[in-house]
Amino acid sequence: MTLYLFYFLSFLAVLSALMVVFSKNPVHSVLYLIITFFCIFGHYLLMNAQFVAFVHIIVYAGAIMVLFLYVLMLLNLNSESEPHKNNTLKFVAVISGCLLMVVLVAALRGTDDMMLQDNGSQVGYVKNLGKVMLTDFLLPFEITSILLLAAMVGAVMIGKKSSNTTTPR
Amino acid sequence: MSDFLIYKILLVVGVFTVTLVVAMYATYGERKVAAFLQDRIGPNRAGPFGIFQPLADGLKFFMKEEIIPSVSNKFLFILGPSIAMITALMAGVLIPWGNTLIINGAQYSLQITDINIGILYVFGVVSIGVYGIMIGGWASNNKYSLLGAIRASAQMISYELAMGISIIALIMMTGTLSLGEIVNQQAGGDWNFWNVVYQPLGFLIFIVCAFAECNRAPFDLPECETELVGGYHTEYSSMKLGFYMFAEYINMFISSAVLSTLYFGGYNFPFMNDLGLSHNVITILGTVFLFAKIFFFIFFFMWVRWTLPRFRYDQLMNLGWRVLLPLSIVNLLGTALVLLWIDK
């Protein structure tokens, strides 16, 4: 049962991820991306990682994708008004995409030994996750939060600069 | 096992039916409350005191001509109200509607399921709910609908932040994300008060954000008829419009239920353990009390709608980002400090 669910979700995830790239309308792309996120949500649930699953939905599907849609709707891009990219740019994009895939495959190749053996465990529950994050993995956790803070400050800086020049308040 | 399954299925169907009936009669209630506040009589033609009015309204929605604009994206146009309705109905699964019933020695919980990240589930469902409005507004291919959809998304995101932080303060206090456990911790006796006593500021922030998340007045900017014709549902007609309206009332019911669960003790009521009644009677009484709390909050939603004027859009954003968000952060830090101080 779980195996069939896994295959179904994986198939749906890959299909909708491909549709993100191939659909002409940017709003449709975003909607397909949301479907992809829901498939990944299902994968997390299959691994009994409830906390990560729901945070994934709240953050990605519930906030980031809403912002994406918001911007796309404001721009109101149509297939006619879409700027055409030249062939060099497309070529470079394909090459860099393939390179990224090579890096990902290389990084994930050695993870077989690190697989979670205990199936149906409670590792994904909030309590255990919090304990592990704030004891064993404290340094990576703090570094990630500093990274996010830096990104946030950067975004505020960029936003502030443009608002000073255009609309003084 | 099969007994358990049949019981759960019955419970799901029961919660579904109750949600729909309450939402249906909330439309009637809204009109009666509006009439009461404006010194009118309200609907009184269909049946005694007009209690068949919701049925008549529903029939009217089904009988109306259904118009789908030819320039719109048909699939997404239909998907919009469907998502709004589905997400509105999904959150009821986790609300503890009552304590356990003991039948023939077996315990039956009146909560459909109590997963250990309960509040996050409710949050996730709420955050997906905005897609119904956004997709519907965009697929209508109408400038007013699009503006309504854009407003809805901006409003949802701004108020979700303050709501989330006000809930984090509550979670720090209770130490659990499960709704069932949060209610059990508020059970009566021994100077154990409802959470609203410990988190008055958090409750205030939460209820204001709940108004914004439900798109209720004074925050009903996405469907502001004086500026946007009908807002995101300008192009909708017949039962698809009905679904949008209905989803709003279901959301109101669910957020009232969440409010009473988190801050007002859920199915607990004062002196419940001192009455000397049997467990089952207390459970049924508790459910009655929970619904009394929910109906009070629904009445409160309506009361505010017919009392306060609508906010201007920049006022809405100012309130969200410059008042509620800092207040909720102060509340969070204050709660953390007090908890540390008590712990010492």
C-alpha cells in the first residue's frame, strides 16, 4: 500500500514538476509547482515526518507560492507579452541545469548508509525534532538562522533603497 | 477494528452535517442579527420567524442561471469555489468536539483525530484557503476580480504572521501542539483557568487576525463592493457564488471553534468536576457548552460586522504590520520571560 502510494506520489511529483517547466502561462506554472509541493508533502507524511510536512505546506504552498502568484497577477503576464529569450541564454540555462543535476546526484550518492533504519519511528515528531535540533545539530541550526536573517536584512535594504528614490514618505 | 472505523465514519459524517447546518443557519442568523442591530424585523416570511429562509436561499442559488465568462479559464474558474469550500470544511477534523463517551466499557473520543501537530494542520489549511479566492479572481479575467484576489493574498499573508506568533506564545505556555491536550489542560478545578486569562493580548491579536483571515468586515477588502463591484466573485453566479458565500460562513464557524478551543477551554465548563454527574453526561454537557461558546463567537463576528465601518486598504496594512506584528512579538517575549521566571 505504502509502496504504491510512494510510486503514485513520485509519478505525480515528476509530472507536475515537468509541467512547471513546459507550461506557457506563468500562473499555470506556479499552480503546477503547488501540486509538486503537495506531492512532496505526501512523501514527508509517508516517512512519518508530520512536523516537516506541515511546515512545508505552510511555508512553501501557503506563503511563498502565494507571494509568487501575487507578483505574477500584478504583472499580469500573457503569452503574447512574454519577452523572448535568445538561444545563447537557453543554451546556458540547459548547461547549468545539467551541472546542478550532476552536483545533486554526486551529493546524494553516498547517503545509502545514512538511511533511517527504524521504520515507523517518532523521529519526525515535534518533540524529538526540537530536541535533536537544539542539542546535536545546534551549530548548523544557528548558522541557518543567521543566513536567513542576513537574507531578510538584505531584502529590506534593497526594498528601502528603491522606495527612497521613487516614493518618499 | 471495524467498530472503530464505523464509529469514525459516523463521526466524520456527523461533523460534516453539523458544520453545513450551522453555516446554513449562520446566514439566517446574520440577517436576523443585522435586523436586530438596525431595529428592523429581518426575514420572517418563509415559515415561522422565517426559519426556512436558508432553504429558500439555497434553492434560489441552485435555480439561478449559471454564467461562465467565455474569456475566462473554465477549469480554474470552477476550481476556485471548490478549493474555497474544501479547505473550509477540512479544518473541522481536528477540533475536539467533546470529551470521551464510554459505551459498554469502550472509550469513544468525540474528536475525529488528534495528531500531534494539530495547530499546524489548522494553519496549513487556512493558508491554502486563500488559493480559492486567488484562483477564482484570476480565472475570472476581470480587473475587479483580479484586484480582489490580490488584496486577499496580501491581507492573508500579513495577518497570518501576527496570528502565528500569537499562537506560538500559547504553545510555549501549554507545551504541546495537539488541540486535544490543550483543551484537557484547561479542565476546571484548583484555580486552573482558561488560557484567555493567561494570554489576553494573544487572544486579542488572534481574534483580530481571525476576522482578517475570514474576510469579514471590517476587513472585507477583497469583496469591497463600494470600490470593486463584487471583489473576487464579481463574475460568479448561481451556486458557485453560493459556495464562496457558504465557505465564508463555514470559516467563521471553524474559527469560532478554534478560538473557543485554544482560549476558552473548549468543552470544559466551570465546576464540571464538582457536579457529581456521570462521565457521559458531563461529556454531553461539555459539547453543549462548546457550541454555546461557538455561537457566542459567531454572534460576535456578526455584531462587529454591523457595528464597525470597513477599513481603508492602507489602514489595514498599517494595522497588520505596524501594530499587530510588534504587539505579538512583545507578547511572545513577555510570555517567554514569565515562563523562565516561573521555572526558576
